[in-house]
Amino acid sequence: MRQDLRVAVYARVSSEQQAGESTIASQLAALETRVAADGLALPPEHGFADDGYSGATLVRPALERLRDFAASGGLDRVYVHSPDRLARRYAYQVLLVDELRRAGVEIVFLNRQIGASPEDDLLLQVQGMVAEYERAKILERSRRGKRHAARRGSVNVLGGAPYGYRYAGKHDGGGVARYEVVEEQARVVRQVFDWVGRDRASIGEVCRRLRQQGRPTSHGKLAWDRTTVWAMLRNPTYVGEAAFGKTRAGPRPARPRPVRGGSEQPRRAHGLYDVPPAEWISVPVPRLVEPALFDAVREQLAENRRRSRQSARGARYLLQGLVVCATCGYAYYGKAISLRSAKGRRRDYAYYRCCGSDAYRFGGQRACTNAQVRTDRLDEAVWHEVERLLRDPARIATEHERRLADAQRHGVDAPDLAGAEAQLAKLRRGLGRLIDSYAEGLIERAEFEPRVAGLRQRIGGWETQIRAMRDEVALRTTLSLVIGQLEDFARRVHDRVAEVDWRARRDLIRMLVKRVEIDRDDVNVVFRIDPAPPPPGPRSAGEGNILQGCGRRGFPLTRQCVPPRTR
């Protein structure tokens, strides 16, 4: 066996629980042992592990890096514990195995041998289909078993307990799981229901009272979140009827942007959806609140919802839902001026305020010090940019073409796409002939290694260039379609754009603006038509009119004017 093979290992576990139980570590240990037994060296950076990512999706961070690494020619062999660790679905297994083989990478599974014969391929395919079938069968059997246990009143299917209870597993409860009442927390739960059902307090007032009394949450924090209290007041567990089956799994919904602080690649291949209460299964547990009080709270919440200003008046702010903080990543919200702050004078404006600057949300300590912005000034600034776009949509196409031309001037002269693909195919054929020559003993190892490394480097460069060229072609096609639609729309509204009412302005802004970013010194309006980034170097006057940024120190937004900044 060759001792100079470049090897890597890949491991995966499906759930956060498995990741926490060091199941991934046991896989890596077994893989490293096998690599050492084969007499090979494993660099630390060649260990790829996906902790808590489902095998039913290909979008996994470590797998993405492994595939890119293999495609660049930096790998000869990869060790995987079993085919279902590579992917759960048969089609995904075939795709990955074929992709790695075409990149010249050998795959070694610990629980079986894999070769190049049709019988080996058939065995792998059968194993993949069986694994997919077994997974579906286990999931369906588990679902039906849990529903049957819930109908019999078993608490085992409920898992963790809500605030006010402690979940005692079957090992602690004499073979039967149960909810045990935590008296100190139970008193807090009853107090919260009394405040809302009898005192008619709002959820915000409940959070303030809990904080003033120093009542900690289940995680030991003193800051109570409104959504936590709202969920508590609607939870039927507190009247002795814990609900099973409140959600169901379905296709993963599209997200406009990653969750703050979260990964761009979701760990799960599915999403959770609410199930109508009529389909819930009730499991009897100890009661903390009387049904009459629970019904009174439900009626009070419904009344609060009817009286909500947002429900009665609709959207109150022109940029509602679009403004984000460029400093901390939290959203901005509209905040009206109180009578005390207005000092008795009528104010026709409010403020956009960063959620991170609210100390009560973070236990009394601000997460962000970014300043608030007057709504009238920011609204006018953003509408001014949208109006300019509607009056002259061709400037987006002009600026985009200019940036593409600049990027090409700053880079190397690239051939057309067909020529680049032909050159790449030629290099790949040359690499194949070189490998065949080495395998037949026509060239020595000392000559083979530098030549194959050079070829793989050139192939990687051409692949990168071809991807960029394909992206450019797709971007030009998309841009021409979008610009054509935008120009047609602009012609129809050109003469009336200055006369549109508030609601029409809001609809136009939400259609064209992706987000409004507020930084410490700048406000950037980011349109949904996202052009290519400008080439490096200084910018001349008059450039940068697509993603307009209004300096807070220089726009009518606050004080005086300065030129806009391109993001």
C-alpha cells in the first residue's frame, strides 16, 4: 500500500443529543484507528465532522468543505464509518460516491469493503435503499407508537416539562414517567394567571412585575421575554391537559436571511408546522390553574389582541420590518414618543430604535449602543432613493455593466465559455493519461508527483474561472429580465410617482428595497437588485449610485448633507 496517500475522514451524527453524547467522537476515533492501521498519516485539518446535521440533506458545512477539497485535487482517499453516515437517501449516496470517484478519490467504509466491480456498486446501492427504507419504517413506527402511548395517557411521550413542573423519567419514577410540581415555580405560574385573568394586566406588565420581584426564569435569568409569558398563558398543561402532537414536520421553509448568530446552513432538512388544537392528544398531568381562570385568561388575551394598535391600524411605519442594525444585527422597530418625552407638544414623528439598545430585553444591560433615528427623516431618505430608481431604472443596468467592464479590465483576459470548457476537458484528459502512465510504470514517482500537482492546480484554476463565467452569464440574463420589467413598470408610474399615497409608497418600497442598514455613521439602502461588488481601488466622483448610503452626519436625515456612500 502506498504510504504517501492524502487521506481524510468524514463523520456525522443526526441530532444535537448525539452530538452532546460524543457519538461523533467515537466515529472519529474509529476512523483514525483505521487510518493508522493502514499505515497512513492523517493531518488534523483533514478531519471533517458534521455535528447534529441530518443525513437527509446535502447542505452540511463539513460535507461541503470535503467536496470542495476533493474537487480541487487535494485528496486521494476518504474514510467514512458507513454509507448512511455519508447520506441517508440512496440517491444522495450514489451522487456523492460518483462525484468523489470522478475526482479520483477512493472511498473506504469501515463496515464493508467497496471496490470497482458492478457487484460492489450493486451492494452499495442495495445497502443505501435498505437504509432509507429502514429510516422511513423506524420513523413511522415511532410516530404511531408515540400517538398510541399518548392516547393511553403516558407522559413518556412528552419529554421535557414546562415551567412549574419537573419531568421525572421512568428510571426516577418507578418505571413510569410523570410530571412533578415544583412548588416555587408553581406559585409564579398561578400569580401570572391571576395578574392577567383577574387584574387584566398586559403581557408587558407581567414581565415587568416578574422582573421587579426578582423571579428567575427556568434558565435562571431575571429578564422574562414576552413570548415566553404568552406561551405560558396559552399552555393547556397548566389545567391538567398536556398536549401531544402540537407540531408536525414538513418541508423546510425558505428564510429571507439566517437567524442572528446562527448558521447559514440549517441543521435540519425539514421545518416544523403548527397542528390545529382539535388534532392534539391530551395527556393528564397535575393541575396548577383552575379551568375557569384559564378560560378568563384566554378571553383577556383575545381582547388584548383586538385592542392591539397594530391589528386595528395595520402597519404604522413606512419601513416597518426592513430596518436592521449594522452594528449588532438586531432589527429596528418603531417607537412612538410618549407624552412625557414630548413635553406636552404634538409630535408628528416617531423613532426607529434598535432592539439591542433595550436593556430590559437583556437583563438590564444593553447589547447595542447604536442611536435611534427619526422616522420622518429616514422615511423621506429611503423614498427619495426609490423615487430616483423609478424615474431612471436604466442606471442600474448602466452601473452593472460598468462594474463588469472594470472587473474585466482589472483581471486577465478570459476566453469565451466554450473555449474555457474545452481547455478544462483537455487538461483532465492529460491528467488521466499521466495517471495511466504512472500506473503502467512508464514514469517515475519523482517525475509524476510534481507534474500531477501542477496539472491539478491548473485544473482548479480553470474550474474557478468557468464557474465565474457561468455566474456572469446567468447574472446578465437575470439582470436583463429584471431591468426590462422594472423599466416597463417605471414607465407606467413615472407621472404619478410623486402623487402616490402612504400605503402605495410602502408597497413600492417593500417590492424594491431588500433592507435598510443603520450603522453608527451611515445609513445604507440595499435594493433587491444586488449588483456585483466593485473592483478594488479608489472610486471616482459620481460613482456608486445603486446601493445608496446616506451618511447620518450629512443627509437631511439628521443634520447636513454629504455625498452618499456605496456599500
